[in-house]
Amino acid sequence: MKQFRLVSMLLLGLIAVQSFAQTAAPKPKKPAVNEQKEISPAVQIYFETNKSVIKPAELAKLKKLLDTLDSKDEFRLILTGHTDSSGNDELNLKLSQARVDGVYQYLVDNDIEADWMNRQYFGRAKPREKEETSEEKKAKNRRVEITVLEKPKPVEKPKPKPVFKDTCTADTTIYINDVGMTMKVCDFKKMCPRGATNCIKIKKNTSIEELISSGTPLTTAKSEGLNWAGAYEVRMPGDTCAAVPVTMTIAMDAAIYKKAKLQVYTRDGETNIKPDKTKKLGIAKGKEQIKYSFPLTCNGSYFICGPAGKSKKAIILDKTKRAEEMFVISQSTMAIIPCKKIGAGKWEVSYSKIEDPTLTVKMSDGETIVSDINMNSIRKMKKPGILRKKYKVKGKHLQG
């Protein structure tokens, strides 16, 4: 009998141990991967009864919070507003909002991004002290609570299986200041990892006025005038030239440039330009536009122009004695033909056929430019496009 009782007691003990094991507290659940975590203790900003003004002692807390946030790379703030139980729900809700908005504005004024903060207003609905048995406990409910959370981690989607693609065989074209730049995709990414903005810069002068005032060389060493499509200053990142050429494309009006024999010119000393024989200008003709393109590998100035011819000569007499530079201009073909000074008040221009020629004069003060002087007002032409032997520029021609 004793043995039976002993066995029964052992069985009951085992059952009790098993039952205790089954009812033991479960292990704490691990937080989700994208769950936000509090990375600093919450800050309590307290207020006086029925007030939303931040007291000096509470401002000190906010300044300390700002110092703490300086050491955090990424964070989010939750601002919740609360009141004590005095008053009605509607007024308390407005008061809690005023308290939160005051703290929010202080943080914004001290360079905390508005997008990094979330505001919530609870009035007296969520007290810290549920039993307000003393003024001290009521004071703890008049607060704005600032919770500092880590930046939420994005939920990662399953990544598709990588597909190998050799992007270096593909071209991309970007447009800067209406100029197309075509290059290999991988070269573009290496050159401009943050995109084209502020990476490749192109300054262009494409009107007669811009070309004359920019200081661009406007003639060859033989004083030959030119038909112009424009001068382009190209700046790519770095000082070295690109390993793979970049193709630069410019669209021009077909009606104007259809017959122009344009090519790429380069600098020839300080005051002249000459044809660049290393760069062939590609031409794609259309009904309304002609596209000119050429390869370049280095930063520099590129001039798109062609000879205007110089089979005839004419003399221009400057009766004002104030001209420093003089150009015969044709707007219809954008020709600029510099005049050569050959004596006191005496200028010579070498030209071929010029349509609707006008005169542009840069005065001796180096700044004043008088343009669009009609050649007919200086001396009549035999027929359009043909200059007579001598023209006389007087003071009346330079008025206006």
C-alpha cells in the first residue's frame, strides 16, 4: 500500500510540473523588421494652467533635445498634446493643439525638418496621472510629450532575379541648353553620377549681337569673314579628356543654313580661328531643321561657321573718327565680315555676295556698339547684295 501511495504522489508531481511548464509566460515576441524603435527617452514639456506659452525651464529641455538630435543621422518626432481634467473637452482639445503647435514651431525655427515631425492632440483624453488628487499630479498632465523614433525602414520587396545587360553598348542623349550630348550610358554615369544637372555645362553665343559682344574671334588669320551658326563653350567634369568621344548635336533653321558650308573651327592664337581638320561635321538635313553633329573628347571652345567669301573689296570712310571696330552684317545668313582698318578713318572690307547688308560699329570707348545701320542710308547700292566702292559713315548714322 505504501508503495502504491508513493507512486501516486510521484505521478501527481510530474503532472503538476508539466502543467506549470504549459502555463509559463511565453517568450517576448521579436519586433517586426520595419517596426520603429524609440531611440531617445521621451521629453516632457510642461505648461501652466490654461496656458500654451513655453516656460524658460521647458525651453532648456528643448535646447538639450536639439543637442541630442545633432548626433542622430535619421529620426522622426511624434508630438502629442495633453491637458488636465479641468474645463470641457472642446476647449481642452484646442489648448492641447496650441501647446503642440508652439513646440513644433520652435523646433522648425531651429532647423528641424517639418516633414520629420508628426503632431497629435488629445486634450484630456490620455492623462499620465489618471487620479488628479493633487496639483502636482494635475501639472504632470499639462504637457507636450516628444517621442524620438528611428527613421522607419522601408519594407523590402523581393528582388527580381538579376538580368545581365551590358549598358556600355547603349547610348543615351541628354539635352543641355538645347544642345544634344550623346554618349555611352556607363560613361555618362561615371561622369555624372548625380545626373546631368550642374554636371555638363554649355555656354552658347548664337546671335550676331552675342558673338560680337562676347569677345569671340570673328575672323581667320587671312581676315576672312564667316557665316556663323554659333560659338559653344563646353565644360565637362574633370580636367582630363574623355576616353570615349561625346557626340554634340545642334539643330539649325534649314531655310537659313541650307546652303551654308559650315564646319568646326578652333582657336588660332588670341584673335583668329581656323578650321579644325580633326573634326568632321555630320549633317542630317530635314525640311525645317538641319542637325549638325561632331565628336568631342575635351573641354573647350567650338565654333560652327563657314567662309563667307572675299572676292570683292569696298572702302568705308569713318568721318566720325570714333570707330574702334567695324563689321558688315547679314542677318539672313548670319554673316559677320570684320572690316580692316587701313588708315586714319579708313576701313576696308573684303566680301562676296551679301544679302541685305547692315553695318555694326563698336565705338572707341570700348563699350558702345551701334548696330543695324542700313548700308542704303550710307550710300546707295547698285543692287541688293552688292556693295559700291566707297561708303561714308557720318555722325548722323550713329545716332540712336
